[in-house]
Amino acid sequence: KSDSDTYTCDIGDAQTRAKLVVQEIPVIFKQELQNEEAKEGKQVKLTCELSKPDTPVKWMKGNTVLYASEKYEFKQRGTVAELIIRDVKSIDA
């Protein structure tokens, strides 16, 4: 997308211009989240894979946005995004 701009070819007395518009490919899930089961007190890792590396993701529980804390850890490497939930309790279901 950052390559979108006007480009010019200049030969001194004359020039020609063209506008380049780059259309971004939409990001899709290559691998969606999978259901998990865990025993209370354990740690759970939820993983999804995106079609485009380093795409910003937002993790949510129901309608609540999650933020990094002692309870939640977020990792993202390339196209893989992970949510780690520590010390799971029944209210985490």
C-alpha cells in the first residue's frame, strides 16, 4: 500500500506520469481458533493464524476487550497470534 503514489519518467524536455494505486488484500484467518478444555489452575493457549504477517489483532472475551496482565499474555510471531490465559477459573469459560 505504501507504494501507492505518482511516478514520473523524465527525459529532460519531456516527461510522462502515471498514478499507481495498490489495493490491499484483505486479511483472513488461515487457521481459526479451536475450542479448548482445561482444568482449573492450569494455563491455556489459544492460537490463530492470519494470512498476513504482523497484522494487529484484538483479543476479546465476549464483548470485553482483553489487555495484557498477570492473567493474559499476548504473543505474535509473523502470521501466528496467541493468547495465553494463566490460572484458569470457571469464570474464564
